[in-house]
Amino acid sequence: MITFSTSSWTLHGRLGQARYEHTLDGRSWLKSGSKNPDMSLLELPAFVAKDDITKVELCHFHFPSVESDYLAKLKEAIEKAELTLENLLLDTGNIATPDPSQLEQEIAIAKMWIDIAAEVGAKGCRIACGTEPPREHTKEQVIEVLQELNDYASSKGVVITTENFKETGLQADDLLEIISRTNRPLKLCIDFGNAAKSGDKYGTLQKLMPQGTSLHCKGEYQDNQLDRQELLHSLSLVNSAGFSGFVSLVYDGTENEWEKTLELRDEITAFFRD
């Protein structure tokens, strides 16, 4: 039984470009690239739920505020829509940085967003392994940081998910090694688009799928049309692995983004029904 989620990234065309940037001293500020978005983040839960999607993931940069009163309103909107907030997706940061002072701040920023995830009622927080080449000393550092962040998150009732995302964890063998050696209950999100960036999409999916707990399912498009055969092949790998997590529907474009998302959902539903 497949359960569907979606990410606020799928609706980034409607939400506008509200983004948090960070300095090395840990301060953050909002940098808005859209004065008149078509949808506020507070409106997103009801919009998603009307089409029978039961879960949602929110990108950190779509939060227009991280003040407690705003987070309470967002949590209320999610609960009113009867959605489960699976993950706060932390897209910033580089926990593989070789700079000790920067690493200290990266950890502090990650903990700040774990706190925010807990306050808004998220079950988890997705943290990437970093943007450095996956050399042995780099992986050792990432493992230590993930252990620290996992232990911190556990104390807040939040579960850490990582993903085949950014250079340090892009290749399946490196990512699986990091997860194994972290020796903590890390969850694994498998992203179809990032698997393609590895240079061997299907090989990457085959290696990662047995440990996957969620998918970021992205279709490939030719002349604005979904490549159905490619999607079905990717889904066959999901099926063969006996995957039982949730599927987060992700669309990277901004034209007819929700229509494209529902088309993707219908194709996935038909595949598993048949």
C-alpha cells in the first residue's frame, strides 16, 4: 500500500523564493525573491490535502518566519488539514567541511533547524552528508557529526533522515558506508533525480532501495511529456526491493506544477495497482 507525500519544493513556483541564508556566526536572515507569491506556506497544507495526499515535507527555505507564533500557526494548519509532516528538509549546510570553525557553525545551524522541526511537529529532519569529495577522513567526520545530530534529535523526538544528495553522499557505496558506520537509527530518503546525477541511476537505485524508508519520486520529461517507460522501469526497481515507505511526489518545474504532480501520482498508483 503506497502512501503519498509531496514536498514544498514541488510548489516552489507558487510559494515564491523565501530563503534563509547563514553566516558563519550562526545568524540567519530571510532573503525573499518573490514579493507576491500565489500561495503562502500556511495555505499549502489544505491545498495538498484536498487531493488526498496525506503527508508533506517542507523545505527549510520556504519558512517565511521561524518565530514561535508563526510555527504554531503552521503546525495548526498542518493538523487542521489532517496531514503528517514527515520531514523538515534542510537544504543548507556542509557537515563535511574541512574548516573547524565552519563545522562548529554548521552543527549549530543543523541543531537550530532540528529544534524548529520539533516545534512545528515534524517527525523528522533530512540532513545531507555534505558537499566535499567522499575521502576517508571526510566520511569519518560526517559519521561523527551524524552521530551527534542523531543523538540531539532523539532528545527532541525527531528522527534524522539522510539522502543521496550532494557530493559526499551522492554515490550509493559511500552513502551506505556512512549510514552503516554511523550506527544510529538513520532513515534513508532515495531521490530519483539525484540517483541520475550519480552517473548510474538504476544501479544506484538497486543498491539503495533495500534500505530506503522514503522516496523523492521525480519523473523525467521529454518535450514536456512524462517519460512513462522510464518511470515504470524505476518503479519496477522499487517494487523488486519490496519498498514499504512513503513516496514523496516531486516536480522540479513551475509550469502546471500541481497538474504534473497529480499525473505522476496517478501513474504510480496504476503501476502498483496492476
